Amino acid sequence: MKIQQLSLFAENKPGHIAAPVRLLAREGIDIRSMYLADTQQYGILRMIVSDWRKAAQVLEAHEFVVKVTEVLAVEVPDHPGGLADVLGALEGTGINIEYMYGFPYLLGDQAILIFRFADPDAAIARLQAAGINLLASEELLKR
Amino acid sequence: MKMNSILETGVTDCHPASAPDYTPIEQLRELQLRRLQAVVARAWRQVELFRARMDERGLGPEDIHSPEEIAKLPFTEKSDLRDTYPFGLFASPMKEVVRLHVSSGTTGKPIVVAYTKEDLDVWTSVMVRCFAGCGLHRGDIVQNAYGYGLFTGGLGAHYGAEALGATVVPTSGGNADRQIMLMKDFGVTAICCTPTYFLHLIERAAELGVDMKELPLRAGVFGAEPWTESMRRHIESASRVEAFDIYGLSEIIGPGVGCECRRHRGLHIFEDRFYPEIVDPTTGAPLPDGAEGELVLTTLSKQAMPMIRYRTRDITMLLPGRCECGRTLRRMGRIGRRSDDMLIIRGVNVFPSQVESALLEIEGTLPHYQIILTREQGLDQMEVQVEVTPHMFNDKIGALQGLHQRLQGALDHVLGIRVRVALVEAHTIERSQGKAKRVIDRRTS
């Protein structure tokens, strides 16, 4: 159920996102989703890629600092209130969302959101109990 | 107006406190020997480390028969102050110590210096002699923009200027706009601060539409960091200030070890209180006047914390010959550089090793780092760039910001000055032969 996400440290300066992205392109690695969290000085580029092992290897070989984090890909009904229902399932459980971002493809009429939880196992149990579908990485990456 | 006209006739140094500056040479050497013998005896009696080192050399306090024989004595190093932190080199019981000051050490711990009442009186007296030599006197309004507190600069200059009979405005450092307002409103005639801080005040005054040349400010006593003749020319062309170089260090007493007179041909060392030597920084061998080397100082009358042959790490020379001003005191040249890697930032001493100890404390391992020094609007800025290692990196912004704040806090705490911390990508700090260059100094003087 867990998806491997790559995070990359980047200074907030022109060209600092282009360099790692170009490296991945050269290796034929597809970036399926990405999100940039930034401050004035630096940012964290988070990516879900077609082959995370190879991507991490390539980036590390080029001296980028990479961290692999486990995130969840959650199906969210693509209509008003869809997200509210998903979040409602977590309410009162003390399960904390560290951050979340959208996945740029729909699966039928389902939107997909990427969640980073402090405790992913607790989140999996809770979401599944509430009948919310989590995608495995093969499903997420097959398109 | 009257004061100014006296100065313009060139009549100076009329302060009675300046009398020891003119002691005939033979009498001065005799006084130095007597005081040297006394201070060596005191240190030998009271300071375990010094006595042990004398014993190793088979020396006793009775073995000094001339000032030159000081070369037989063991050196004292900054590391000795660190190793005996906090009170190990004190030669007076705490009940006789009336003041403690603190200066930068080379690691996380600072160094401590102590003063008895008599030590403070001596300190004040040498500061009075500095100011008198700069042509200041009763009636002058002295703005003291050295930092007050643990740093010796603020209180040293303060008590000296008061004892001179001047009016002291104790502004301490910072808040340039208020400094300029008070300077203007009070008709301040002299300022004490670091030379770069004065450059900053010049720039800020121009921005505020205050013409420094219209102010009655006519003397600046600048120290706590090395500066150059080109800075003097800049200061003296942008204001009516006559710029004086003053030298000192906490380990010896604070400011007031030496100061320029109005001839501006080197800094007179108050030799009746501090015995100067120049040594080869590598071998420690004494060098003659006129030869460049490391300045070594011995306090001739310090009670609470006598320093015998203290290695200052400042590179300079003792100028041969006598000054035209008539003082018999020898002069030292400006401090150009140091024999160690100490940096001086806004008057505060900083060692790269302090930065290392702060980073180690936070990270547990030492990341690659680089110190970048720049001068912005006349003020020194220090940036510490730290490479983000896989060990430090986290995919959460909050965690990185927390790390950033911890690094910032640890550096501020250890260095005692505000620095900028920048997290940078791994392997972006340039390495030469595998070793990173730790300090990039882009300050121009």
C-alpha cells in the first residue's frame, strides 16, 4: 500500500530544480507527480517517479541528497465533499497528516491524493476500515 | 571653540596623567625590571601552571636580572586560558576580584579575565593616557559606541573617558540612527567604536541627510579590529574626524595596551604597564625592533590575572627610534594580520573552530561548512553555509526549518554575534585538494 516518494534538497536559486530533473530525463525516468515545498532560502522537491530505485541511485551518484519516504496514494471521489469524507475518516484518531498533494491523473471518476502521515500504518488501517481505497504503486504507475 | 583653537595650535598632551609617557628611558627600564620581577614572583607564588612551567625549566622568580631576561620565561597561550577555565590562572582570591570579563575562546567555552580594584585603576589610567594622547580632554563629549557588557571595549573606554574628565555618552553598539541623532543633538566631539562601525555611521548619516563634516565631531578612537591607512583616508575625507588606532586585548587588560598619538606613526605601548616583545611566530625566538613577528605581551602590574609572555598571535613590529611627540614609549606598527586563523567581525573575535564546535554539537558529525565574510553598508556580515547531508535532510519543511533554527541558535550562542546561516546543497562548497576552504573573506578595506 505504501508508495516510495523521493525528496530532494534544493536551494532556492535559478536552475536548482532543472539539474536533477534533467538527470532523470536522461535516464528515461518519468516523473508522475511532484510537489515543491519552499522557503525563501531552500526547498524540498518531492517526486513520485516511474522507477524510484534507479532515480535515487542516479541522483545520489550525482551527489544530490535524496531521501526515500513512504507515502499513501488515496482515492478520493471527484465531487464536492469527496475530500471532506476522506479526512472525516481520520478525525478524532490523532493520526497526523504531515503534508499532502494532488496526483495529476484521475482514475475513472476518482481523484488521487498523495498523503504523508506521521504513522502510515495507523493511517492505512483507519482508511481501509472506512472503505477508502489505497493504491499500490503498480496501479498508480501503470498509466 | 576655545578647545578647538588650542588643538589647532598643536599644543597637546597636556594632561597630567600622561606624565609616565615621558619617563626617561633608563628610569623606564628600571621600573620595568622592578615590576617584571614582582609580577613573575606573584605568578610563581599564586598560579600553579606558571610555577610548574618554571620548575620544568629550573627557573625561579629570582632569575630575572634584566628586562631582556624575560626571554627565559615560558610563554602563555590562549589555550592555557581555555584549559584552566574558568578561574585557573587567577592570582588573587575571589574576594579581591571586583570584575570579570569574557572573551572568545577557540572552542565552545569563552575565556575569563579578572580584575582587582587596582587592576581597574591601572586600566582606567592607560585609557586616560590613550585619550590624552589623542588630544582629548575635559570638555570633550565622547560617544562610546563600543559594546557594553562582557566585552572589555565598552567599559574600558567608558571609565577612561570619564576619568579624563570628558562627558561620556554611553550609547554602546547598534542603532545607527539613534547614534547619529545623539551625535548631532549633543554636539559630540569624539567617538569610540570599531572603524567599520564608523564607516557604517558615515553611510547611514548620508542617507539621513546628516553631513558629518558639519558636526563638531573631530576625533575617533578606533580599535577592536585591524584597519588600514586607506580606511583612515576614507574616514578623514568623509568627516572632520582625526582617526586614532587603539590596541588592546582582554587577556592583557582590554583596550589601552597601546594607542596612536597625534603624529600617527605607530601605536605607543604603555611600556611601564605592558612589556612588549616581538618573536618569531614559529620558533618563538626573540626578534629585534624593526623586525616583523608576533607580539608577545607581559602585564607588568596586573594582580588578579598576571599574563607572562602572552602570545597575542598578532603580527606586527616594534618601530625603531623615538617618536617626534617626545614620548619615550616604544611604538608598534599597525596589526596587519594574525599568525592564527582568528577572524574579527564587528569587533568580536571569532575562531573557525568555534563554528565547528557549534555545528558538531547540533549535528553530532561535522558537515562541510564555509564562513563567508562580506561588508554591507560598512558593516561586517558573517554567513555560515552548511551543506545539507543525508543525515540532516528531512522531507518535511518544518524539520529543516527546525534544524536551521538550532544551527542559528548554537552559532549565536557560541560566537556572541548574529550570523546568517544558509543551508546549501551537498558538494557545492568548493574543495581544494579534498579539503574545503573554511573562510572566504570578501571584505575590502
